[in-house]
Amino acid sequence: MLRSMFSGVSGLRSHQTMMDVVGNNIANVNTTGYKSSNVVFADTLSQLTKAAGAPTDVTGGTNPSQVGLGVRVDAITQNMTQGSAQATGKSTDLMLSGDGMFAVQQGDGVFYTRNGSFTLDAEGSVVTNAGAYVMGWRPDANGNINTNGQTEKLVIPADTVMGAEATTTAAVKGNLDKTSTGADTTGVITSFKAYDEQGTAKTVYLKFVNDTGTDKWTVWAATDPNATEWTEAGTFDFDKNDATATTPATVKGEKATAQESSNPADDVVVPAAVTGFAGAITVDLASLTGYVGTTAKSNVETDPNGAPIGTLMSYSFGTDGVITGSYSNGYKQTLGQVAIATFNNAAGLVKEGNSLYSVSTNSGNPVFGIAGDAGRGAILAGSLEMSNVDLSAEFTSLILAQRGFQANSRIISTSDEILQELVNLKR
């Protein structure tokens, strides 16, 4: 009788644990990044009442007779499958679509989480809602990120300033028709904005003047379109690619080349004396054409490099975790990259509360890498991963736990009644 009663007690304990696990899953049905748990039962040791018998020449073999001693919880496993996505529209909310975890630093410890509900603190650090720092890689002085280096906390300071970039080149594109009115007298004028190393801006004007009756053009530069004197930047000719051409007027233009100038040693450049900057500006004419005819016309534009000082206006997270800042000068710059950790056995991680996990002896060490690479999930900004709890399955497990608990309690009550009958025998 006592054996059956103890078996019932073990059943009550095991099904109570199952109730606790199922109840916790249901309670966390709306917890961001929560991974549900499952209970696995196993029987305990059995008492051998009759040993197995081997077959002989005259009798067959017999099986052993055993009486079980109850049930126990063999394992509480974690279900690490993907949860559904919930769009939030918040730029710092990140979701991992696939394997991997975000790494966060809290105190002296590093933890791991699927909860990508992040924000910025007063210093611009990317943090969890509990204040843990999100880990990743920060760019060097040249804006390059070494994803093989040591991870550190990510920072997006609001007062980030991009230094000015001096203008060193200006690409000219379009067409120059030497038969156009004015091409050989007043010239064709285009302009661009140039910057020095301090971000000081000046407008540079280029004037293309054709030598009448030839394919030769002279480039002049000034900072005032109404200047009486312009500085010569160089000369160039157009290639002749029409074998039937007999006169310059019927020559069709090809790409211009500065080295085809009347003085091949000269480059087409805007001298530093024109702008007052420290260096000259090279004029790239490779995209110019010199087509002529009734439908052709002179129309050129200039695309220079260089930029003024810029302040951070906004930032965004890419699918690979790269944080890109957009600046007031129209340029973009990499601010950092989120690190993603993977484990040989993610289900072996230890839950630490606040949606955090820590490394265990059976999880394996974290391997950091780029989101979307080497099996790691891609990052989806503006969304969060919801719990992977299946309510229909949990309610079914709830019924099973309840019935299992009731059945085991009946074992105890029945055993008690039988013991009561034994006590009543001596009356």
C-alpha cells in the first residue's frame, strides 16, 4: 500500500511541476522574445519482484516482474523556435529573424537575449529597458568596422559631427556643341560648390570656350561669373570617331580627354589661386561628349566631391546590424554594428529573468558574428519578436496536468481507504 501511495505522491509532485511550467508559459504569452518550456516525465526506479528466467530444453523463458515506484520530472526543455513579428515602427526596436541572440552587458557580466526592445540613454548608448548595454563593434577613425575585434557597447551620440571634406575633384558631364551660338565667344558656363578643409564653401564657375573652326576647347575658371578676367584651367580636344568626316563641322564627338590638350603636360585643373583654398581641384572631363548638328546642343553640369561640416540628423539599423547615420550635409556614415551571438546548444542557456540568458556548461561558448551571415538571423528594425507560446497547446497541457493531478490524488485516497480496511480487520 505504501508503494502505491508514494507513487501517487510522486505523481502529484510531477504534475504540480507541469502546472507550474504551463502556468508560466501562459503568463508570458505576451512577453517579448519569450521562449516556452515543456515538461518531460520519466518513471523512477522499479522494484524487482521476480527475476527473468532463461528458456530451457523443457520450458520457455519468463519475463521479469517489476513494480514501479512512481514518476519524476526528467527534464524541463526550452522551445527555441521563432516567435511571430510585431511591427512597432520604433527605429531602435530590433527583431532577429532566425538563429542568434543579442549580447548585452549588465554590470560585469554579459548576457544574451531575444528581446530587441532597445532605446538610447542620456549618453547615446544603446540599452535595454533595464539599462543593460547592447554590445557590438564601433568604427575606427576611418569609419571601418572590424567584426573580428572585441565587442563593446554601442553609442549613437546626438552631438555627432562629421568633419568637412575638401573638394579635390569635379566631374563634368554633358555635351558641348561647337556649332551652338556663343560656344566660340561667350562660352558655355557651368558651376559647382567647392569646400575647403574647414567646410568653407565657394562657388566655382567653369567656362568652356571653343576655338572657332577647330575641335579645341579651352576651360576657364573663376569664382565670379561676371569677372572680367578668368583663369585658364587647360585645353582639350575631342576624339574623331567618324571615318567619313571631312570637315570639323561634321565630326561627331567622343569622350573628352584632358591629355589631348595642346600641351599634353598640362592637366585641366582649377588652380588654388582661384578659390583661395590650400589645393587645386582636378576637373574630370571623361564623361563629356562633343556631338554637333541641328539636334545637338551645349548642356553641361558638374558633380564635385567634398562636403561641409555635418551634424547627425537621423540613424537606421540595417539587416546586417550596421547603424548608419544621416547627416545634415547629405552624407551618411557608419556609426557601429550590432553583434549577434550563436551557441552550439542555445536550449542549454540559463534563464536569468528580464528576458536574459547566461552561458551554462552545456550551451557552449558564444560565437559573435554579423546578422544574416553564417546561419545567423537577419535583423528587422521597427519590429519585435513576440512569445512563441502556443495557447491552444498550453490549454491542452493544462487539462492534462489537471487530470493527471486528480488521478494521482485518487491513488492516495484509494490507498488510504484500503489501509483503513486493514485497520478495521482487528475489530
